[in-house]
Amino acid sequence: MDKFFSTLLYAFLLVLCTNNLLHSSATSKIYNVLRCGAKGNGITDSTQAFAKAWAAACASNESATIYVPKGRYLLGSVAFRGECKSPSITFLINGTLVAPTDYRVLGQANNWLSFEGVSHVSIIGGALDAKGTSLWACKTAAGSNCPNGASTLSITKSNNIRINGLLSLNSQMYHIVINRCQDVLVEGAKIIAAGDSPNTDGIHVQQSRNLIIKSSSIKTGDDCISIGPGTNNLWIERVTCGPGHGISIGSLAKDLDEEGVQNVTVFKTVFTGTTNGLRIKSWARPSNGFVQGIRFIDALMQNVQHPIIIDQNYCPHNLNCPGQISGVKISDVTYQNIRGTSATPIAIKFDCSTKYPCKGIRLHNVHLRHLKQVAKSSCNNVIGEALGLVQPNSCL
């Protein structure tokens, strides 16, 4: 009986959204959200209209495109779920999706827009305006009782995902989250939030494999890209970062049982005015996690506080620090052709676990200076080698 009513609902939505298709052919259908009841005035709630468009596209036996014309579309929290009959679905966004002005509407949700259990989905163009500034203000005001906030775009348990040319503005929390996915491409993304906005990571990846992030600009208040446990085969190329906290593997060792991070390449990146450049961080507590097979290649640092850093005593603001020893094993990490300026005297800092020293750390052609002066390096519990010209002088 449930299956019968589900089929009936899909049929109704197909009729609702396809009576006046923008375009239909033998191989694909295009669903215009306006025909599903959306209003591009930025005032009328279009959440249900977008859900209807997704349901119709998902139920199609053909490839489908959900078309969002120019305009501003007010959306609450909405989940686009699979499994779909359609072999592929494209969100073609020419307009701007805007969150409610009252941050509390989204603040209790984990995500604003989420895709769950989908395959062969593309999100092309458009802007997502999460209006997170008022929640940031709440969080920074002493004694305020604020919700955690929602991530802007979450992709979970999905594969063959493409995000191209997307603009994300002022997320309440993380801008883009990729969790338990495979075969994901993020290209041409532009992410913007204030440099002091809390917990607004640009792109967060975890428990995922075979990912590419390229040709993107990230300006935010936390990590430009954060790489969590279980990430395998990640390629990052031509990303600019700043303001922000750099590109970070971690933080790790949140849990005792934790998957490792391996086969990550960060290539041709630029960091401007960031707190960190290329960072690996773990809490000082037991963990069976690991980091291995990491390549940082061709990076330009411009007034970066910590251009190269491994921190296995990570504890932001020095609050509730575990005060133990990190169990995360770090090995086979290469820094090659890293150049530019450090905003602090120590341009290279390796602070590794006393129980499991970092191994196989390589510095190859590194040239970092501090205010036109010679910078310094600092090493604790690290084993490695320096190749070619390395400035500051290596402490390996």
C-alpha cells in the first residue's frame, strides 16, 4: 500500500511540474522551478516548490535538469534524497538561493541544502546566500545562547557528483561538506565569508575518496579546506585561500577509532594573509588514525603566520586541552617548491607526537622569509630530510 501511494505521489508531482516543461526531448527533461510554484522575489517561501521539482526529476526515467531562472528564491532547510530513477540530474542555477533572515530558522538544522544518497548529480552555477552574519554576531556576543548553525551545502553517501561555478556566501557554519562520498569534482567554486566568522570552513571532506577540488577561490573565517578522517585520493589544484586558516588535514584524534588520511596532493595554491598555510593537526590524545602519502607542491605564501606546520598538540584557544599524547601516526609527507613570506619568525614548525614521531618528512626546494629577514624552523619529534635549497635552514 505504501508503495502504491508513493507511486501515486510521484505521478502527481510529474503532472504538476511537467505540464509546462521548459524543454523536453526523447533523452532529457527540464523542470523549471517556477512551474512548480517557486517565486523569484526573495520573499515567498519556495522550499516546497524545489522539493516538488526534485521529486519529479528523481522519478523520471530520463536524464533531467532542474532549472532555476534568474531571481532570488527563499528556501528553508531542504533535503534532496535518492535513490532516483533518473540516470542523472543537473541543477542549473541562474539565480540566487537565499536563506531566511532570522538565523534561528536554519540555526537548529544541521544543513540548509543537502543531497543524500544520490548519484550522477551536477550543481552548476548560481549563488547560495546563507545570511550567516547575524548568527556570527550572536556567537561572538558574550553570554549569548545561540544555535550551532547549518552548513550551507551537504553531500552525503553519494557518488559521481559535480559542483561547478557555485558561489557560496556567508554560511552559518561550513560552506560545503562532502561526507561518505566518492568520485566528486568541485571546480570554479567561489566561497566568501568574513575573516572572523566562526566555524565557516570553506570545503570540508571526510570519509570520502576520489575527489578533485580545483580552480576555486576561498575567503572565510576557518579552514579554507579541511580534510577529515577517512579521506583517500584527494587532489587539490589552483586554489586561492585567504583570509582563512589555510588548508588543513584534521583536526584528527577526536576519537580513538578513526580512519586514516592518505594520498592527498595539494598543487599550485596561493595563501594570502592566512593564519596557516599547509597544516596537519591532531589533538593530543590516543588514536589509531594515521596520515600518509601527502604531497604539498608549488605553494605561494603571502604574509602567512604559519606557512608549514604539523601540530600534534592542537588545542584551539587552549581550552579543555586533553594534555595527553597524540596517537596519530604521520609519515611520508613532502613539501616541494614552497615559497613566499611568513608573518612570524618561525616559518616551518613540526611539533609531532613524542610516542609516534613524524617519519619520512621531506623539504624540497623551500624558500620562506620573514619581513625580508631569515626565518627560522622548529622541530620536535620528527625524522626526515632536506633536499635542494631549503630556507629557513632545516632542523630535520
